[in-house]
Amino acid sequence: MDIVYAVFFMIVGLVFGSFFNVVGIRLPKGESIVTPPSHCEGCKRRLTAIDLVPVLSYLFLRGKCRSCGSKIGFFHPLMELLTGILYALSYLHFGFTLELVVAILFISLLVIITVSDIVYMLIPDKVLLPFALVLIIMRIFSPLDPWWDAIVGAAVGFGILFVIAFVSKGGMGGGDIKLFFVIGLVLGFKLTIVALFMSAVIGLVAGVVQLMWQKKGSKQPIPFGPWIAVGSVLTYFYGQEILEWYTNLLL
């Protein structure tokens, strides 16, 4: 039965992942997430139901618009698939509990900010603040142990990133700082430190790879938000195991 529910949550995640692509692309520009309807960026043709089936439409159309043949970026179905997988994983970890709601909200936030940060190098307050408010409420009904761990985690997450931004004189964006406030709220003190470490390591490796692939002399900035998202998701699901492994390594 768990597999059936996991598949259900994966399908829901695929659908929401498609919507989060729209939110992450439109909201930072101040556009409506409802109108105009989804359309091809090349020929402006309104997309039909067959064009909007998450992941499958991309595969069926071979990554191209049916009308003009414009290429559709692989990024969109990738985010849909990741959202579906993470929704299913959330159910398998937490079952039908209040923490499942926290997990779904947390993943949804991270998917949206990943899209917006990759496209615009921006993590908008319009996304962060509503999620922060709802997650604060959820932490009242689904508290960490001890309950104040969420408050300490939020303060530490915000504080560390703020100090880094101050010392580096803008080397860390304001969106990243506020994002780690929310991450701390969800993870608590210890796991927030783990998430910060994981994000830094993954971001460093990704940055080096990107620099190697960039054309010589290119100064294309590297968004940190997606790597914060990756590090935070890994920590949320496997942080205790990572912490125990690292502790045993030191002993």
C-alpha cells in the first residue's frame, strides 16, 4: 500500500512541479501565474493538454514545440521529475503525518527558488515570505524536539549567512540569507549547520565544474540557491545519518 501512496504523491509532485516552473519564471517578473495560459516562447501558440503532461509531453514531442519546432529546455521536465520523486520520498519517510505537510511545503519552496535563481539569479521575497509564514505555523503544530530548536536553527541559519555577506561585502545575496532562515526553521540548529556545509561543498564542486566548461574570459555568475536546495534536501532526509557518519569519522 505504501508503494501505491508513493506513486500517488509522485504523480501529484509531477503536476505541481510543472506549476512551480511557471511560478519560478513568472513571479520574479511580476507576471500573473494564471494568465496568459502556458504557451510556446517561440511561436506563442497556446499549449494544449497533450503539451502539458509533465515529463511525458517532453519525451513524446522529443523536446520540441509541435508547431514551430523550437527546442524546449530539458530543465523544465527535470524539475517536474525531481518534484515528483521528492514528494514520493516525503511520503515514504513521514507517512500521513503533519511532518509530511512540512516536507511538501519545504520541497515546493526549494523547487521554486531553484527555478527563479537559475533563470534570474534571484530568490524573490514574494516566494520566501509566504512559505516562511506557513512553515512557522506548521512548526507550532509539528514541532522539533526540543520545540525551540526551530527558533535557534532559523536564527543561526540567518546569522551565519548574514555575517558571510557582511564580511564578503555582498558576496552572499539577500535571498540566500532569508532562505537559510526558513531552512533553519525546518531543520533545527544541528542540521542547519550540516545543510550549510553540504551546500557549500556541493556549490564549490559545481562552481569549479561550471568554470571549467565556461568559455575563457566569461564572467557568468554562479547561482548558489540551487546548491542550497540540494544540500538542504539531502540534510532534511538524511542529515542524522550524515551527522552520525561524520561524528564516527572523528572518533
